[in-house]
Amino acid sequence: MKRVLITGLQGFTGHYMARELEQHGYEVWGLGDVPSDNPRSVVANLLDLPSLKEAVAKAQPNYVVHLAGIAFVGHGQPKAFYDVNLVGSRNLLEALAPVAAGLACVLLASSANVYGNLQEGLLSEAKPVEPANDYAVSKLAMEYMAKLWIPKIPVVIARPFNYTGVGQSDSFLIPKIVSHFVRKQSTIELGNMDVWREFNDVRDVVHAYRTLLEAKPVGQIINVCSSNLVSLRGALQMASELTGQTIEARVNPEFVRANEVLKLGGDNSLLKQYVSEWAPRGLHETLAWMLHSAALKS
């Protein structure tokens, strides 16, 4: 059986995850707190355990991809990170326990934010975790909580590094840059232009998630990353070359972290043991896709 339940199906990553799975023969069900016309959609709130149990019982999944959560680090209500990312995830696992016999794999999306901002270079899963904000703490707490369920439920934890794509909110860095170029803005406010980070493609991330579901490395925590670093200055230059436009970048001190690590990315050695032919797209290709899509809509 290849029935998969995706939480957060209507979110940015959820759409791409559904498409990836459907293209590989899965029957995709979605779980969310808003009614949908999709007959394979079940309605439940992650903080309402009875409705969650009812929804899971209806879906009877063989696989689960848990994407639902609050992902924007600058979200204004810190308590919400813990309510949704930690308590909501625990409720989901409790709701899955009665159908555990039919589960092949449950993938929980954590975050590379758990490593913090103080370690330099390409970070492996063996590096110490040093979360630096409520979002990161809530994700790390979710990881520890999930380990309590591994004897009963086949859980795999993914730690994605930065990724982007068409449909991501402009509150994130790359969509903000794309938006400014499409609207032909003359200036943009950014942080430190000389930091190097990963900016991976959402299509590659969901490919990795699907492959991990199929590999079933239960109990593992696995970085989802490319190890390809690009500077913020370089990202802006790529967008300029693709559009033929020039935007003046102004450094806003509010966007600059104290003692910021200049080069930070993920070591994908463990991921490549499970994801065959891992050849992630470069940022240039992703930017071209995003700029083209945004221009068509403008």
C-alpha cells in the first residue's frame, strides 16, 4: 500500500510534496484545519487530539509526511512555536499510535536552525545543537519528543537547510529579492552581504523526503542539504544577471546578527547514503524559475 498523509498539504512545501509523491504512484491524503474540496482531505487541528485521532483513523495512512508548523523565525508569538511545532507534533504521533501496525515510515520535518549560528563550515548531524531562537528550540524539542515514540512508530527526522521556490512567502530572503526585481525596485534592504548559506530548491527537498520515506532509516536524524554555499551578494548578482537590472543593496543593521558566522551549510554525506543520484539544482536555476513565474503573474 502507498497511501500517504501529508500535514500542511496547503502550505508552500506541501504542494510540491504532493506532486512528487503522486508522480511516484502514491495515493495522497491531506490533513489541515480548513475544509477542502479534495475528497482525500481530512480536517483536524493539531492541537485538538480527538479530531486528530478521528482524521487519522479515516485516512489509514501507510506513510506520513509531517510538514505542518510555524516556519517563519520572525513570527510574533513565541508561544505558538511550542504549541504547534512541539505539542501539535506530539498529538499527531499519539493519533498515529492506533494505526502504527500499518505504518511503513513517518517523516518529521525539523530544521537546520537547531545547529544555531555559531558553528562555521559544513555541519554534520554529529555537530552539537545550539538553537538560538524559539523556533529552533521548538524544533529541537520536537526531535527529542519524537524519539520517545520510535519504539512504537517508525519515525525519521529530516533537518532541511534553507530552501526556496515558487510560492514561498516574500518574508523569506530569496522571494524578497525576486519580488524586488520583478517590481523593478531601485533599492533593497538586506543584512550582511558577505555571509554564505545554502539556498536549495524545494523540488530537490521533496525528492529527498520521498526517498527517505522509501529508504525508511527509522530513528535517524538526517540533514537535507546540498552543501552548496552562495553568498547573499552572489545571490543578488545572479538575479541581476538574469533580469538585466541593477538594484542598490542597503545594509539594514537590524538584519545583521552579532558575531554572525560567515560560512554555514550542511554536510550531506549521510543523506547521500539514502538518496541515490543526489544532484540538487544550483541557485541560478532556481532563481530563473522563480523570476519567470513571478514575471508571468505580474
